[in-house]
Amino acid sequence: MDFKMVNSFCWPIDDIVEILASGEEPVSMESLTCVSSYKVCDFRKTGEGFLKTIEWSVRGQIPSFAKKVIHPDKLKFNEETSWNNDAATFTTKVTPHFLKDKIKCMIVVQWGHDGEGKSRRTVDCNVKVRVPFIGNKLERMIAEILKENNEKYANLLNTSFANHLGQPGDYQKTEG
């Protein structure tokens, strides 16, 4: 299942990219209600940007059709993300600890201009679940969770950018 989401932010792309390129999370991941734990296992700067590996543990309602296969302790996954400074792009591979050969998830987040003084964040997701009988349902469920979390994260990013850069109406780039 493929889907795309687009969010707009009222700050210039160069200033947002400067924050993102640091490799530090602009938002506390614990702010997302479904996150039980979040641990950066590896972080390396590269000539193009950086590479980061994160181990996640999440909580959520497991639908009745999947309860025989998935238990709450199975809701863990690794995220391998690369950031490319020139393309202003995150490329992320998500690998669950459970059913890792059956569930594939790739996410590409591209930042760009969205008019004068504004930025656009385009999130392209590809989720594939190759489990007989329930694969399609799990794909839809995972996609809905990713969409919901993306919207929450976009709101948190907006708040974070306001804290770092000032309110959009008051925004002025300071040199220094």
C-alpha cells in the first residue's frame, strides 16, 4: 500500500533544513502517545548528511483479527534513516523485530519550497505485509497509524519550529 501526505510550514526551507540537518530530533518522540520507548542506537555524520538507527517500542490497540499473531511485546521495530543535505530528504527503512521478513516499510520525506517564506514536507510511504489472510488488513491498519502519527508529528514540528524560529507572523532571520 502506497500513500502520500503533504504538510506546509510557514518558515523558509533553508532555516528548517538547518534544524533538520543537525541530526537532533526537533520534536521529543515521547510526545507521540503511541511511543513506549525510543533509543538512538547509532548516529554518524556523512559527507552527504547523516545516518541514524533507532529502536522503537510502541503501544497500540491490536485488532481482533491479528491477536493470534501479534502480541503487545511484539510491537518493536528498528528505523534506519539517512538524511541528505543537498536533497533535503530523509529516507527511512522500518524493520519490525517480529515478522521482519513479512513486513516491509519505506518512508521518504522530502522538504521543499512552498511559496515565499514557506516550506512543504512531502511524506511518501510504502507498506507491504505478506501474511496470508490478514496481510491487506494489516497494511491498511499500519497505514492508518502512520497517517495519524504523521499528522500529530506535523503539529509537533510546527510548535518546535515556532520555538526555534519564532511565530510565523513574527519571523525574522537573524544572522549570527
